[in-house]
Amino acid sequence: MPIPLDEYPIHQTPLSLQFPASSDRNFYDRCYINAHDKTGEIFLITGFGIYPNLGVVDAYACVRIGDTQHAVQFSDALTDDRMNQKVGPYRIEVIEPLQTLRVVCEADDLGIGFDLTWTGAFPAVQEQPHLWRTGNKAILDACRFAQTGNWAGELRVDGTTYEVTPDVWCGTRDRSWGIRPVGEPEPAGRGAAETAPDWGFWWTYIPMQFDDYAVVIIAQEDGQGHRTLNDAVRVWPEDSERVKAGRNNVELLGWPRFDYHYTSGTRVPTGVTITCHGDDGEPFVIEVDSKGYVVLAQGCGYGSDPSWGHGQWKGREWSQRVDVDMTDPGVVAMATFGVIDHVGHAVATEADGSSQEGWGLFEHATFGAHSPSGFTDFGSVAP
């Protein structure tokens, strides 16, 4: 049977929009959203996803305050109404595509609620396609767009209400779709049994906004430091002098070089120096430092999260609250085996010495080997 979306001329394959073009069980379509002030003392990460070949829809919201990550998670059976981004007490309303969203969570009975309106600060930018294979199997084959912006509304955590105003609260968001590991784990198979001793995963994702522009910087490298994904751009507003002069609003920043600064005895970064070059060939240096972070595998459903994973079938109208003590030695030990999202503060300096202050997401992961960082195996840490 057709679904309501089939009424519109937006088909890309000879299939109802009920069905993805791929029959891969890992097909997904979801968004990631964060919100923070400029202290890093409160950091909200939330997201919503559908998994058509698993028949699941879910969402989560995680707030770190002090040394605790508080999370709520929701899951249900996917319906045919794909325009209604809702699961349980959580919903996303698209007010103006690529510009304005309203994100609502009415789970105050579980301790977390919010009513937040997003306004894009700069145009959304399409990222390069992301393909990552393990052996011959594509474990990630997806595309994504990203945007920086500001927030207004309120956030409620365990009876305390935080006023959210756009002069203080900013963030980043993305929407991605394609194939990545979701749902119940698949058998590890030969790939896990025959992992190369120098296998490694190293990842950097930094979307940030400054006064006059935004940047989106992405890099993935293997254990030898070979870069398998590189995408670095500066996004200018449509009314900027650059665009008025007839140039593209997306400026390529070449092949960034990264100098990470880690907390001794860990792989948790305190900051990074990124050296890029603008399309005029001049150097463009960004100094990023962390103001606080959320471990995505503790309440957000990513990676090895013990509480829940994206796309898993938990039954109809399922929800739960999770609280994680981020000082727990077991949690600290596992943090470096997944992705960590930081509230990033940055200073970007041009070749002429002029600079601008920026804020946004500072996302990093490194596990296994990474020879440029001096990591030789899973047990290696910074000196």
C-alpha cells in the first residue's frame, strides 16, 4: 500500500517511499542535535532516528551537568507517517527547512524536558559522502548535512529550569542517512578474529560558528595515519562580500593538519591546533579547547552504550531514564573506546594576524593504533 509521502513527486527509486533503496538491515535516517552555553557546564545532546528495515523509531536526550550524564531514551514501532517526527513524548517540528526547527521533549516525569527553537546562523552545508569498509564489507555508507546555529526556549532537568537565550546558547546539528551499524549487533565474524595488530580508528569532526562564518572540518584516519576521509570548508553567509563578488559561499580549506593535546595518561583531548589553508593559499589556524564533554556511549545510544543502542527493538511505547556517574572508574576506562563530544571554544587566526572567537562541537575519537599520535595499540595513551 502507498503511504502519504507517495503523493508527492519526490521519489528517487521505483519504490514506495515506505521502502529504502537498500535492503540492508542497517539503513537509517536520523539527526543529531546539540545545545550548550558558553561555559560548558550544561551540555545537551539529543537525536531522533528511523530504521525502516528494522521497523523502529527512537530518540534520546542526554544532559551533562557536573560529573553526571542524565539521559532519557524512547523507542516504538515505526509507522507510515514519516513527516511526523515523533516518538513518545519527543518530537521535532520543521518550521522552515534548513533554517528553523522546534525540538520538544515532554518527559518531565522521567526528569528531563525541553522546548527549544533552533535558528541556523549560517547556511547548511552538504558534507562529502562517507564510505568506510572493514574488509570487503561497507559498515558505513552515508551522506550528511551540517549547520551551526543558536537556541531559544527552556531546558528542564529534575525540577530545575534553565532559560535558553540565543545570545548565550548555541550548537550544531546534522542529518544523515544511509548505512551504519544499528539495531541488535551482527555476528563479528572473520573481521574481528583476524584484526591487524596495527588496526586503528582516528576521527575528528568540528563544526563551529564564528562572527562572520562557520567551519566544518572532518577527518578520518586509519592506524597508520592514512586519511580515508577529508572534508574541510568555511561557510560564508549568502549576503557576505565574498558571495556578492560572485564567489561560492563554501570555501575549501584544503588538507588540515592536526596537533592534538591530550590529558596525560588518557586519550581524552584538552584541545587541538588545526592548520588549514584558504582558497587564496594563505594559512588559517584554529586553536580549539574543550570546555566539557559528553561521552556518546553513555546514555546517547552510540557504540558500546550498555543502556541501549539506536535501532534496537525494545517493544512498543518504551522509555527509560539513565544516569551515569562520569567519575566511575569503569566509565572512565571505557570512555576512550568511543566518540567523545566536547563543547568547543576556538580562536581562528588569519595570515594577517586578525582573529575571531568561535563556539561549537569538538568531536574526537581514537582507539587502536594511530602512529602519528604515537598510539601503537588499544592500550596506548598520551604521555
